[in-house]
Amino acid sequence: MFKDINTLLSKSIKKVGIWEQVRSEQIEKLYREELERLLTRNIMERLKVLYFKDGMITIACLDEQIVEKLKSFEADIIKKINLFVGNACLHSVRYLT
């Protein structure tokens, strides 16, 4: 008789048409949290996760050495996020330098 609140919330979000925005925010947050876990605070202050769109997350960073370090974590982070959200929605990372 009673329905799970998570199911009802998911259906409502999809119905209203904001599902893509909610998913994008979730992926950006997960990517940011994973970077915070892997990098020092000093490095995190020098980069910014900008947005997720069309399977790609965009990160701004003006330091090429940091970008190279980010690239070394990229595949693992993508895999972890896709496992967490339940599908392969994140495909790549773009770096704005």
C-alpha cells in the first residue's frame, strides 16, 4: 500500500523535468569529494569543478602540473562515480587551463 519515499521523489523529479540538473549536481559533488579525498587542501584551492554536461565533467585549473596529477586519477574516479550512480553517465574529463 505504501510506496518508498525515494521512489516517489525520483518519479516526481523526473516528471517535473529537473532530473538532468539533479544528476549533474550529484556527479559534480561526487567528483569534487573524490578529489578532496585524494588531494591536499592547497591543491584543491587551485582548481574548480565547473559543470557536468553530455557525459563530460569540466574542471578549471591554471597549473599544468596539477592537471597532470588529476589525469593520473581520472580513470579511477570516473569508474567509481559510475558505479555509485548505477550507470555509465560520466565518460570523460575536460580541463580548462
